[in-house]
Amino acid sequence: MKTLLILGAGTGGTMAANKMAHHLDPNEWRIVIIDKDETHYYQPGFLFIPFGIYKPADVIKPKRNLLPSQVETIFAEIEMIEPDKNRVRLSNKQEISYDYLVVATGSHIHAEETPGMLDVAWQESIFDFYTIEGATKLGKFLETWNGGRMVLNIAEMPIKCPVAPLEFLFLADWYFQKRGIRNKVDLVLSTPLPGAFTKPQASAMLGDILEKKGISIEPEFTIMEVDNAKQVIRSYDEREVGYDLLVTIPVNKGADVIGASGMGDELNFIPTNKHTLQTEKWENVFIIGDAGNVPSSKAGSVAHFMLDIMVENLLSHIKGQEMKASFDGHANCFIESGFSKGILIDFNFEVEPLPGSFPLPAVGPFSLLQESFLNHIGKMGFKWIYWNILLKGLDIPFVESHMSMNGKKVLTKSATQA
């Protein structure tokens, strides 16, 4: 009996378990998944909790209910991964040997990486919304906040869901207008990027929306410390941005156990072939989702696009065949822009977001790089797709793992410059 071991039962691990259970003969293979937490979180929903759109109960389900019955589930802390010995040690003293390993341990925030961020003001005038606890406490704070300067700071890239900071500010603009205090709130985006987003064309478009909404940008701001006494964040080039309320996206890192096991880079992300999704050092170890250093967006949709590529290459490797599937970095993100509108971007390693229609040419129904009500419906409907299609490893109709140019309008050089 051979063993496929999956580390992490979040988005990537759950999808991998469901998919591989359909491909591996249970008489020949034991599939085991390990996670320390029995609760599955719909993490895109954290964004909506501070504004009262979702409640915490709307974004949680038991992980056991999302995993196939033939997959053995162990809830325990992973103490050490020993890839040279093909085994994993758990905090309960259990050891599990494997023939193949899929790492889906995700990425996590580390507020302690920024001096001053975890001082007495944490969860009082400094909040995150990348955890359910942070999003919930921020929501309670905003209910009675009467205005001031709200600064949203991105500590450094990469971060999970790179459009989430923009969505937060767009929704904050809507929320404070709804409360009738928008004129009392100054909204600021402080980012290490030169603009609103990582891709130039989308950055320009999203930057225009920020400007129209009266949201200012402090670009190329690499935070050095939080000075709670002065209520400022300070960059390495000694710029200061004052705040009354600081909403932070702290440093994102891979799981601590990746670093402790000597498998990761300086941020605990595993060096990985960006096309095959096989780790660079261990041929029987594959990644899905945020655990690797693949230069694509760290988002649930990307993990879904990775899935078929990873599964096909893993099965080929098991059979001793050449791995022919190639991940192209496909990312697809709905961006909630407030007032029942949204934006959709679709891109990969080589092609930045382009205007057009998605997923079908002319028909859409979604528009690319353009605000629309239907894009808002797509954003809000994604939660159902997540629970019922994406986590089960099923195909989303008309949406392929590889990015398609169907429906996209390729801009000329002069149009791009304009």
C-alpha cells in the first residue's frame, strides 16, 4: 500500500484530496490529509465582515464535511517535515511515511515582523482583516467609529489575494457614505508598489477609480515600523504617514513548519518549478496554492487553476511518465468596488489584464477591466461556487486552467500608452 500525504486542508489541500480520490485506486493507495484546524474558512469572505455584509458564521464550515470519505483525516499540529526521509512528524508523536507529498500549507500573516505593530494598539487602533478574529474586531470598531484618517498599509509583497486591499478601500468608501460620515473620513492606501496593483494596465485603471473615490495613494512605501505614540507608520526612507485607524496587511509568510523543516526560502515559501508545480529539490513533493514560491497571485482561484496541472503531473510522475502539463500562472479575480459594482481581471505570467468579455466572447456575461453590476453578482456568487464546485475539484463551466484570449481585446502600443 502506497501513501499520498497532503499537508493542509484549506482550499488547495481540500481540492487536491477530492481530485486525487477519483484517480487513485483505494486498494493500492492510502490518501491522508493533515491539518491542525477542524474549521474551514471561506477567506474571501473575511473582506465583507468589517462592513456587516457577512457574519463570521457565513464563512465557516467543518473541514470533515468537505473531504471525501475515503481520505483519512488527521487533525494535529505538524511538527516537522523530513522530505529526505519521506516522512512527517506530528505533535502527537505520530510519524507518517509517504511515497508522494502534496504541500498545501498556505500563507499566513506575521504582524510581529514589523516593529511596533503588535504594541498595545493592536486590535484597538490597528487591525487586520486577513483573519476572522481581526475582521470581526474591526467590524465592531467601525460600527461606532466617527471618522478620522484610515490608512490601509501593505507591509510587503507577496500577499494573499493582492486585490483585497483595494476592495477593502472601495467598500470603506461605500460604507462610510452609507453611514453619512464619508466627509469625515480620509482614506489612504500605503503600498510598497509604485501604484495600485502589480500589473501596469490594471494598476492605472484601479488607480483612476481610487482617485475618483477620493482615496489617496502613498506609493513605494516600505514600512519600517509603527510608532504608536505618534500614530504614524514610518518607511525605510523616513517618510511618515499619520493615522487615526490603521488597517494592515502584515508580512505574509509560508507556514512556520516549512521554515523549521529547512524547505523554504526566507519567507518560508518552497522553491517550486512554476510550470510543473513540482518542488525544485524533491521530485516526489508537489505544491498547490500559496505554499510555493510560484510567481502568481496567491488566491483561491489560482489554486483551482493549479489543480489540474498538479494532478496531471503527479499522476504522470507516479506512472514514470514525462510531466507534460504546464501551469501558465492563470489568475482570475473579481474586485468588489462598492455600490453593487465590481471589476474582473484575468491574466497569467505573460499576459497582463486586458479589457473584453469573460468567459465567452461578446456574450460575457462579465466585463473585463470595467465596473459592472454583473461583476458584483459574480463576486457575491463566488461563495456558492467555492463551497459547491471549487473545493470539490470540479470544473467551472467555460473556465479553463489555462488562460484563454477569447473575448479579450489586445491593445495597441499607442492605446496602452494613452
